[in-house]
Amino acid sequence: MSTEENKALMRRWFGMEDFRGIQEAKDPGAALEETLRRVIGEISVPELVVHDTDGDMAYESFIQSNIDFLSAFPDVSFSVEDMVAEGDNVAIRAIGRGTHTGPYRGMPPTGKKVEVTMIGIGRFTNGKMAEVWRIVDRLGMMQQLGVISSK
């Protein structure tokens, strides 16, 4: 696959178009999981490994991590601020904006809006994401939610 095709896959993931209307579904939780499994299945290999600040995740752990986050911030949207690609790698800097309306990591909903920066590098093989390295500003997010002092 070309560098531009790999970038398009990364844009698809962060564009969140596949997730539009999930909250209006009869069972939003089931619709979210079904959509995540379909989209991640279409853009990544089953042997996907995600290297995250929380530790390494395999395919199923990555899906569950996304279910947890998107359930807690169902209105999240991402803006891609920068994207650079070379060979099989695509690097991205994105900002996620959403409202904390569901439980997250044992924390009840706060109703607060957050803006979270994420930097990631995806390695693609045969047109699918095979490996990801990502850093998410969870400290900043927890400060915005009032869980951790910003002082």
C-alpha cells in the first residue's frame, strides 16, 4: 500500500465517521462494540500490538480500551493537527474533545468537557495497521476532570 493509503486509514480512525449515530441506537453499548470490532478489523491485523503509556495491548485489549473511553466520552471528536508519513509508518498528533458523561477508570461521570492531546505512530503492513505506539496526555485529562490537582 502507498503512504497516502496508510494516511487515509489513520484519518479514517481519527475521523470517527463510522461512529456517528451510535448514541441514538436502541442499544448504544452493543452498537459501539459492534462498530469498533468492524472498524478495527477492517483497518488492522488480528495480531495488532499497541504500545501505550498504560502498557502494551493486544487486539482484544485495544478494543476494550476504546469501548471504555468512547462509552465515557460518547461525544468525542478528534482533530488531526499533524500527520507525517514515511514508508510504512504514519505519525499523527491529534486532539480529542469530549464530555465525560459515563464512568471511566472507576470514576463516576463529571459532566466536564476535556481536551486531550495524543501522539501516535502506526506501522502498516499490506494496508493494515500492525503496530501502534501512542502517548495520551491522561494526566492533563485527569486534571481537567478535577481528579488530580493541576498545581
